[in-house]
Amino acid sequence: MERWLRAKTVAEILDYKDLDAVRAIMRQMVHMENPLRVTERTLEEWIAQRVYRPAGVPVKARGKTSIAEGRIPRRRNGKLEAI
């Protein structure tokens, strides 16, 4: 069973002091209203979408692994080098 988190708990996890800002963030996620709650998994996914991953580090997204997109390829003598 999923654990439902309140705004105060989410604020502690995200290190926010303004509960109004935390409530606005929670409404960006899949949530439940009256009382406002989000699941742990939803919060983890929301955080993972906003975390920077360096190029070359595999990303686990829906069971697939991929290399960071938008990476600048290496060049030697004006030609692309296979990596």
C-alpha cells in the first residue's frame, strides 16, 4: 500500500518553508484533493524529472535505459568520432 504524504511532510523532503509554494508544487503532481495528498512514488518521480543527470549516465525510464540526449559529439580533425 502506498503511503500518502501531507504538505508538511513534502515540505520537509523538499526543504521548503513556504507551505503555499509546496501546495502549488503538489498540485503539479498526480494528487488527491481534500485533504491535499501525494504518494511517495509520485513525489519520487517528480523529483527525478527535475534532477540533472550527467551525460553518459543511464536513465531508468519505464524499464528502458538511454543515454542523455542533447550531448555534443566529439570531433577530431573536423570529423565526428564514433564513441
